[in-house]
Amino acid sequence: MNCCQPSTATLGTNKFFSRQSKRYLKRFRKGGLAREQQYLIEGILSAGVTGKSILDIGCGIGGIHFTLLKQGALSAIGVEISQGMLDSAKQLSKELGFEKQTSYLRGDFVEMDGQVSQADITVLDKVVCCYENLDALLTASLEKTRNIYALSFPKPTFWIKLFIHIPITLGRLLRWSFRPYWHDWNGMVQMIEEKGFTQRYQKETFLWAVRVFEKK
């Protein structure tokens, strides 16, 4: 398994999510995937996963790619800024018997572009709202995607925008080392489509929108 160090700009993200990693691991072991993650799996499975490779950007504890491996995917690369999340993913990989099918990279995906190979399926679960330079993230991740591009993001509604802007504003005022971001989500979808991808699946929870695209 490979490892590279995160940049100074990602230290806040590393610290925030590393503190949360044990809670995420406990929740996955007890209840499995969250509803929006189940929708991601549903959308990806509708395109078929047997024998396909997965690139899981912001993989967290790895619940999504482990589920896809169980469904017949061939291999998975998890990219994660948080050391705590990465440690939990590696722990689960060993427990579930997927060590030979998984590899992990620590750091900012955009900054490690040359270290990551193309994959059949790319997943970004609640990643785009944690990253400031959305265009760079989309461009780099879409270029690595051969077939299916799946992501979840905050629903582009007034009330969700208002809800998300509370920690955004507090983070700015209090100078938090990590805070979420609100982007033009409809513009994001348009950009994905302009890169040659067609939407094949969509579903929503109260807070999250799930979209799965297929390359033309």
C-alpha cells in the first residue's frame, strides 16, 4: 500500500476527519452504509461492476468500495486526506479479506494526479463540498474515469444552502482549519456533462443529491 503526505492546506481536513474516523467505523459496522451511499451503490450497480476497477476519492473508511468489491468489482484505489480514515479503511480491508484487491494513497487527489491510474468507476461521496477548488477536482477526476462517474453533494435548494452556510460562516469568522464549501451544483453537473458524460441515475435524501454519470 502506498502513502504520500498531505500538503499544508489539507492539514485541517486531516485533523477534522481523523477525529471522526472511529465514529464512522463504528457506525458502518453497526448499520452499514448511509442512505445516500446506498443510492450511490444502486446507481453504480445499474451500470454493472463485475471485473471493473474503482477509484474512490475521499474514500473515508472505505464502505462504498468494499460494498462494490463484494458485488464483483475487481479492485479499488482509495484516496484520502485523513490519516485516521485511511487507517480505518486499511483495517476493514484486512478484516474483510480485500487486502490484495485494495491500495491506498494519502493526500490531496488533485496534487497527486500523476500517481493515480485511470479506473472504470470513480466515486466522490460528499467530497465536492469539502474541497475549495471544485473545477480542479472535477477536471482531474473526470480525466481518470473510463466509464462511470458517481458522486453525492448537497441538494441545490435554498434551505439546504442556508443550512450549509451556517458552518461556512462560522468557520470564516472563527478561522476554523476546516470548513465546508458551497459551490454552483447545477453548474457542476453541467461541467460533467460537457466533459462527455451522460446522467443515468439520480436520487435524493433530505440533505444529499446523488448522481451517476456514464461516459458517452
